[in-house]
Amino acid sequence: MSIKVKRRVHVAAAAIISADQQQVLIARRPSNVDHGGLWEFPGGKLAPYETGLEGLKRELHEELGVEIVCAQPLIRVHHEYPDKHILLDVWQVHEFAGEPFGREGQAVRWVPMSELSNYPFQRLICRFCAR
Ligand SMILES: Nc1nc2c([nH]c(=O)n2[C@H]2C[C@H](O)[C@@H](COP(=O)(O)OP(=O)(O)OP(=O)(O)O)O2)c(=O)[nH]1
Ligand SMILES: [Mg+2]
């Protein structure tokens, strides 16, 4: 009998809110990665030496080319995938510098909050959006 220990993955993601407070920025995962083609809140895995906010700052710089000016923790979600356990810390980013664009070739879109449910999201975020 073999016991499979799931990987634990700590992820930080951002709900980036537009200046008029009406829209949130989402990105579509490239087709060649896990959950490819689904929409997500930008972010990624924390390095072992990083705090959540440090990791989020690095990820938003790498993925969108923006620098966080002001952010606060919004919600923590756990989710079991078949092969891993994800701990996702979602931050609300109220203020940032720079113009976001998909630095890794991913589609990026500002979406009215009320329309988020029209986008196929990764499992975790479906829960976050209470769909
Ligand atoms: N960023 C992000 N990740 C999410 C969301 N929902 C969700 O289940 N995840 C999962 C998918 C992945 O297993 C993990 C984050 O992976 P990632 O692919 O963004 O990590 P990363 O940016 O560090 O990319 P890489 O270095 O592994 O290429 O969290 C979400 O809304 N945003
Ligand atoms: Mg990522």
C-alpha cells in the first residue's frame, strides 16, 4: 500500500480594483499551463522566503508590469485538487502604479464586478465568487 502525500502550495492572488471601484482585473491562464484557458485573479506561488505581500508584489510585476501601492488581505481559501492542496490568499489591491498588460502573453481584462460570473474561473475562485 502506498500513501500519497499531496503537495501544499501557498499562492497569493490579487483582486485589483479600478479607480472608480466598479471593475476588477482578471487574466486568462495560457492554454499550456494547469487550468489553461480559465480566468483567474493574477498572482502565483510564493517562494519559501517570501511573505504573502512580497510574493504578490513580485508576481504582479512579472505578470502585469504593475507595482502595488496599497493592498489589504481580502480572503483566504483552501482547496483540494486531486494532486495538491492549495492555500490561496486573495488581496484587494486599491492602488497600483503602471498600466497593467499581459507580460506573459495572457489576455487581461477589466470586468464589472456584476459580470464576473460570466467568466469561466478556476475552481477556487468559483467558490470565492460564490457561484
Ligand atoms: N493566480 C491564481 N492562482 C489560482 C487561482 N485559483 C486557483 O486555483 N489557483 C491555483 C492554480 C495554480 O495551481 C496555483 C497558482 O499557480 P500559478 O500558475 O499562478 O503560479 P505562478 O504564477 O507562480 O506560475 P509558475 O511560476 O508556476 O509558472 O493556484 C487564481 O484565481 N489565481
Ligand atoms: Mg500566476
